[in-house]
Amino acid sequence: MVVCAVATCSVRSGRDKSVCMLAFPKDPKPRKAWIFKCWRENYNLTKHSRVCEKHFNDSDFVLSRAFAASIGYNMNFQLQLQPDAVPSIIPRTKK
């Protein structure tokens, strides 16, 4: 089970099956920005670290879920981020 890396998020891949978990970028500059946005000090990034789709705007995706549904894709397709996307929807407290 993968847990979203954002400190205030409780999404887990096993429990929240409809939420896509996105891998950190391999490029060091955007990866550093992602880690900063996760609100974690001394975060130990691993190859399994992920951020859930809830922390991105629709415009951050090549194809949003809403648009994909409107053209006939089922809701289980893999989301793909724009190359410059950075998590931007970060609540300050846990829900």
C-alpha cells in the first residue's frame, strides 16, 4: 500500500482505489519542488513515494478525468501529468 507523501493527506492506494498515485519526477529540480510542496522536513524519498491526484489541478494533466469521461474513457485510465506540473492543492490541516 502506498500513502500519499503530502503531510496533510490521508489517501492510501489500497483504501482509495479510484485515486491515481503519481510518482515523483526523476529530474532533480521539479522533484525538489514536489518535496517542498509535501510539507515534510527531511523527507526520505524512495522509488515508491507518490503524491495523489487530489493535489493537482485539472490543467496539470494531459487529459483530465472529466474530459476523458466525456470522450468515452473509463475512469480507470492512467493519468499523465504535464511536464511542468507541481502539486498545488495542499491543505494546511488533515481532513
